[in-house]
Amino acid sequence: MDTILLSLAATGFTFALTALGAAVVFFLRGEQTGQSLQRVFLGFAAGVMIAASVWSLLMPSIEQARARGLPGWLPASLGICAGVLFLMLFDRLMPFFRPAEEGSVKRGLGRTAMLVFAVTLHNIPEGMAVGLAFALTEGKTDASAVTAASALALGIGIQNFPEGAAISLPLRQTGMSRGKAFLCGALSGIVEPIAGVLTVLAAGHIAALMPWLLAFAAGAMLYVVVEELIPEAHLGSGHLGTMGVMLGFIIMMILDVALG
């Protein structure tokens, strides 16, 4: 029970940091921020998601696969393909979310759905990783195991701050109210406490699947970046969208490497 409570507290912290990042949307001024700022926000979201897919998901997937005697590239490559195919199927089976003509309401809804879905999907294995870290402390008297698990939760939580902003800010640009944009960004992290506690309860069965789940989430995020965010950021029209990508990538890379 102590392990479950520790996992719940740790993943609750990561969720709170996601919500705090999403709250950045309340500091914007004006009802609409214009096309230039929209490009920066969409580019920033793309950069954050690219860096998160590499350092938060693919690198741990490769390392965990090697630790289990598998070729590091196997779960990574197959998981990416599965994540991409899953979102392609999601896109095909739900016409309501498919992009329509430029500037249409459906296009905005499509980008909204894909962005929220991909980041939420990415948060599931992160919550599982924290839960598994605390599950492995069960029965150990050495405090270093709990310290390491807590450090992992701290690192993921700080990384979640720009991810929350990466959802709420672009959603605000579609015309969504600040409150709804914040809610979408914050709720993308609610899956982490759920996944963390469930992983503690089923730790013996989940550990072997982690390399595949991490890569699956990475594939889904990369699909959204290429299919939705980069085209919408109009990277060929000036440099603002490109600078947003670079800024988001660098910030997320620094957080991942420094706290990983």
C-alpha cells in the first residue's frame, strides 16, 4: 500500500506540472494573437514533441530493450510503425477529426484532437515508468531506490511543464477559450497517476512491455508533428515557425538530458 501511495503522490506531482504548464495560456493578452505568434506556438509544440519522442521515449525504449537482451532497434522501429499506423487508422475511422479544407472548422478540430491524443498517449508510458520505478522499491530497505524513483518523477514532472503549454497554446490559436484550452492541456496529464497506480498493481507483467509502449507513443507523437503541426506552422513562410521548433526542441532536450 505504501508503494501505491508513493506512486500516486509522485504521478500526481507530474500531473500538477502538466496543469501548471497549460496555465501559461491565461497569460496571453488579446482574444487572438495573430498568425505570426500562431506559427511560433505551433512550431514550439512540434519542437517539444520531437525532443520528447527521442529523449523521453525512444532512448529509454532502446536502453530497456538492450537490458532485456533484445536488439535496441527492434522495439523502437516496430513501436514507431505501430504508433504511426494506429493514428493513421484513428484518422481514417473518425472522419469528424480528419483535416478538411484550409481554414475550416473541421481542420481545427482535427489538429486539436490529434495533438491532445498524441500527448496524452505519450504521458501513459511516462506514468507507467514512474509507477514501475516505485514498484521496484517494494521490500527494499535501501533509501537510494526511493530516491532514484523520486528523481525520475521530478524529472518527468519538470519536462511536463512545456508539454502542457505545447497543448494549451496552439489550442488557444484555434479560437478555443482559455479555460477550455487549459483544461485540455491539464487533462492530458491525468493519465499519468492512473497509469502509475495500475503499473504498481501489475508490475510483474508490465515491465517487459515498456520498450514497445515507449516506442509506440513516440511514433504517435512523430506522426502528429509531421502530419499536423509542421504544415500548420507554415515553416516555409518566414522563420518564425522554424524558430519556434528550434526553441521547443532545445528547451525539451535540455530538460530531458539534464534531468534524465
